[in-house]
Amino acid sequence: MSTIKLMVVKCVTALLISTVMASSLVAFAAANPHTVTIIDGEKQIELDTYCTTAEEILDDAKINLTVGDKAVLNTNASGASVLTISRSFPVYITVGNDTKMVSFSGGTVAEALEKANVTLSENSVCNLKLDTVLSKETYIDIVDVKYVTESYEETIPFTAKVEYSSSLEKGKQKVTGGVNGSRTVTVKKTYKNGVVTDTETLSTTVTKAAVDKVTVIGTKVTKKQNTNKNQASGDTIPYSSINTISSLKAPASLTLTKSGIPTSYKKKVTVEATAYTDHSGTRCASGVLPQTGYIAVNPKVIPYGTKMFIVSKDGKYVYGYAIAADTGGFIRKRPNNVDLFFNTKSECRQFGRRDVVIYFL
């Protein structure tokens, strides 16, 4: 019996030793290092390590991650381990007047917006397509765009015209018309972030036509006028008794002969005159505001402040008492000419350019 017990003990001991040796071999095999390829941007590192997780491998390689960086451990087709590091970069997202920055390590615009908790509405317009892949610092602009169609009524102002008629007695006027019109204007307005940035006119419909105001001034001289009611005072008539284009107040001393010329003047000249008008608010060269009676001259020929009496050579226009107050644009090519101020473009077109007689007072 002693011999049998001894043999059993030896067998058990041998079995225990075999088990321990096998376990040690397995543990030694598991502890063998393996190679991990670390890709960090343009850098690539081969690391022999016992570590098996991304965090352990980074710690073993002494590689630090910053906020937003990502590290992904994968096995390639040949079975080798590859640890890819995606470094973060700033993405600036502007919505209206607010801008926020997120640290992003790569992906699409849609993913960057999701990370920033930005939701697009049906009116949102993004400067980049949502599937655009981002790999560097990027600015994303989101604008809220709305299109609104509106209609409004607009006044059509009437035009004032002056006409001269030889069939109407001199000194009389006839006024017709002078009614504003109206039209409906339809526009499309573009709002960006609540502010109108563009207005496009879609249509204009006249709902009521304007009627021009026409003032007809008589130029016909009757026999009765020729006899002159002021004949009792001699062969002169007061300036105030005639109709003139000029609105300037003439001195009381200015009197005219029955034929319509000043009874006293220094000299007279015949020059070419051009009609013009200007309602821009710009003052004349002498500082006064434009009005009928203030005329443009070449100041080297006719000094500012010179007082005159002007009639057209054909007798159709009596411009009247005038003062040199502005510089004409004609002084280089026509230095002796003058420009006569009229109230409307219609009057300017009717007068055009014609010879006038200037009496220097």
C-alpha cells in the first residue's frame, strides 16, 4: 500500500507541474508585443506595444489629444493594427448676427451644424452644401431669406406746360388741366435676416392718367392796346403794365416806349440766347437761387449784377427785366451769348435757341 500511495503522489505532482508550465507558456505568448501604425496627420509612426486599446496605445506613444481630437483604432485588410488620429480645427458658424465656434475633427457641414446645435429652417440659406466635407478651418454663413410681394398706390404728378398763343389777346392767360394721376406698383422684396436687401418692381399699372396743366399766354396785340391807355402820360408805359417771363421786380424808373423798348438805356446788342432750367437747388455763381430773370453770362463780357431788358428779336418773347447772375457753359465757343432761365422744360423746348436784343440799363 505504501508503494501505491507514493506512485499516486508522484503522478499528481507531475500533472500539477505540467499544468503550471502550460499556463506560463500561454501567459508568455499573450505578453508578446505587436506593431501598431499610428497616423497623425502627415506623420506616421510604427509602435511596438503590448497595449490593446486606443487610449493605452496613445499613452504608450506619449501622444496627447486636445479638445475635439479623435483617435480610432482599426485593423486593416492584412490584419495589422492602425490608429488614426483626426486633429480638430475651428469651424465658425454665423446665424444672423450671432457667430459661434466649434472644434471639429472632420466630417460634413451637416455634422458640424449638428455638433453646434444649429437647426436650419425652410428659409435658411447656407453658403456651403450640407454634404461638403470639412478638413480645415471653415466659415459657415447661414442667412434667413424671405421673399414678400407687396403692392402700393403711387401718385403720378401732372406736368406744368406754358404755351404762347398769337390768337389770345396779350395780357390774358388760359389755364387748363392740372390733375395728378395714380398707378399701382407691385414689388417683390427680399429680406435677409429681417432686413430688406433688394426690391424688384414686378409690374406698374396706371389706374388714373395725369392731366397736364397747360397755361396759354396771349401774345396778340389788339388795336385797343396799341392806342395805349397810358397815352395820357406821354409816349411811355410803365414796365408793370406788360407781361414778361422774368419774375424779378424791376425798378420803378424802368419805363418803356409804346413799341416795348426801354425809354433809357446805355447800349443794346443782339446775341444768341439759349433757354435752360434747373431745379436741383444749386445756387448761381453769384450766390442767388435760380429763377426767371437771373441769366447766365460770360462774366468777362457781362459782369455779374449787370441789369438788362431782354426781348427776342422776332418779338415773340418779352423776357423782361434781367440780371447777370450765373456763368454759362457756352463761354468758350460762344463767349458773347447768354442763357435765359425758364421754369419748365416745356418752356425751354418752345424757346429753344434764338436771337435776342439786350438793352443794358
